[in-house]
Amino acid sequence: MSKRDYYEVLEVKRSATEQEIKSAYRRLAVKYHPDKNPGDKEAEEKFKEAAEAYSVLSDTEQRARYDRFGHAGVSSSAGASWGAQGFGGIEDILSDLFGFGDVFGGRTGTGGARRSAAQRGADLRYDLEITLEEAAQGQTAQLRIPRLEACETCNGTGAKPGTQPEACATCGGVGQVRYQQGFFSVARTCGACRGTGRVIKNPCGDCRGAGRVEREKQMEVKIPAGVETGSRLRLVGEGEGGTQGGPAGDLYVVIHVKEHERFERQGSNLYTSVPVTFAQAALGAEITVETLAGQQSLKIPAGTQTGTVFRLKGHGMPVLGGRGHGDLFVSVTLRTPTTLTREQRRLLEELARIEDRDLEDKGLLDKVRDIFG
């Protein structure tokens, strides 16, 4: 009996992309899988046919030979693909769809590999909020971390002191049970031991067989100067305890720096604004600027315009993991008084008259220039 065209089998065009081929195979695998069609030989053959087509078309080199020479181009390698080469991707897909692996056997023999009961503990995250001043200076923070730790009574085994977990009789300590279904050899997680390969007949009274108990750990963590929002500090082994003697996970402290009422931060630089009077801007002055380290004097030259930015070098944030500091950029804004004394009003009115006269004189000079070119 001649084989059908592989593209026809998967119901895709010859120009189909790798993802389209994969999606087509997933759809057919669900439709014709023997678990959904028990005793249906036709469905079993179509499932096998789809797997063979996918094993060729999912391989770039084999697909190129097939496109050029047809079945003859892959006849020598199709069997190998069906038996071994192509099943890495096929098994990954079937594992996602149906929850089992090594569906065609041959990888680990009939018994499979023994699963280790010891498992690493989960990593934990702690969000720490600090002020901009604390971020600039660095600090030692006190943390209280709720976490699961290995039970001291049973040393994390989950078994009552004086006893030990026993190998699961259902799976023989492997953690998986295997059965034959048609041409499949299917492995599933053992329900008796939940995949650990061990059962506890006499559970520990303190942890009730879990091997871990919940406790709150108090610890200190050093926050380096220069951290910013999103910085992460990793504390190795300070996460949750592992099971069955497995190593503990890690603790990640994620930094959040509060917004400051005076300073805006961009990297290691800081930005702020200070108000000045008209007289200070016009005549020049020496003003005082607040920095994270205290007050700093700043000279404003005569004729300074509102919005002018001055730089105070080295008065920004420390460079995280480096040397030195960023800069502080100071923007000058003109402050207009809302109330005036009599003397202030008299002087400003006199200034206004002078400015008006200057503008009129300037206008007359411009007209004379226009006449005489």
C-alpha cells in the first residue's frame, strides 16, 4: 500500500511554516489518540501516520529531501526518524497534550530512571521600600520572612523519629508506572507516592509527614549605596527549605525607592529646582541649595533667565557597584511676589516707567535707522 503525501496527512500546504506543521500535528494527535479512540484500529493507524509525517516535515534536512525526491528521499531515514530521531519533538508535544513522556519506549528501558525524592526549595521574593536618602547612604535592613523550613524533629524526612520512608510498592520506588497500550509504552506519575517513589507509613507528628514546617525567619540584609527601584539582592539559601534533604531555595530582595518631594532621580543624577527673586536673577546672587548631603551654595550670575540649569558636580547619587557620585542639576525659576509693600510697589513702578522709556527710545532709534539705512 502506497504512503499518502505527508502534507496531505497533516492537512497543510507545502509552504506551511514550522509552527503551522506543529499545530496541525497537535490537532491530529488529539483527534486520533488511542486514549480517545480505544479499540479503534483506524484511528491508531492515522495517529501513527501523522506522527511519521511530522517526524519528517519537522526536520529541516529531511523536509528538503522529501520536497525534492518524495518518499524515496527519506525512505532510508524515515524508519530511524520514526524510531528515534524525530520523537524528541513528538514526545514533547504528547507530553504537553496528555501528561506523559517516553511514549514510545526505548529511552530508559522498561523500568525507567529512579526519580530522586530530594527536591530544591522554592525561591522567595521580598519587596523592600526605602527612602531616597537611605538609597544614597546604604543601610542594614531588618527583615521578617515567613517561609517553610525543614522539620527539625524528623530532619526533613517526614517520617516519625526512628523510622524511615519506604519505597513505594506500586511503582517500586521509581515514581512512575508504565503500561502497554497498543504499540505505546506509556509512563504516568505514580498516584500512590505522587511521583516521589517513597511512602511514609509513620508520619512525623510535628510536620504531619510534610517534612517542612512554616516559620518566620528574622535576618539582616545590607543595602548598598546607590540602589534604585528594581534592584535585586540575592541571598543564597535563604528561600524555602527543600524536601527530603534537598537544598534550600534563594531569597530575592527587590528594592523600591520612594518618590522624593524635592529631587527627581535619573540613574545616578538628581534634578531639582529653586526659586529666585527678580532682583537675584537680574543682579546676580549667591543662593543656598538643598542637597542629600546638606546645604550647598550656588552662584547665580547677573541676568540669569528662568529655566536656566546649573550643575553641582558630585552631589548626585552614589554609582552602584562603582566609584564616585552623579551630579545634581538645579533649575532656576523666577518667583513673582503675590503681595507687595508700599516701598516695593513704588520701586517697581519706577522700574516700569524706566523700562517703558527705554522701549520708546529704542523704538525712535529703530525709526532713525530705517530712514538713513
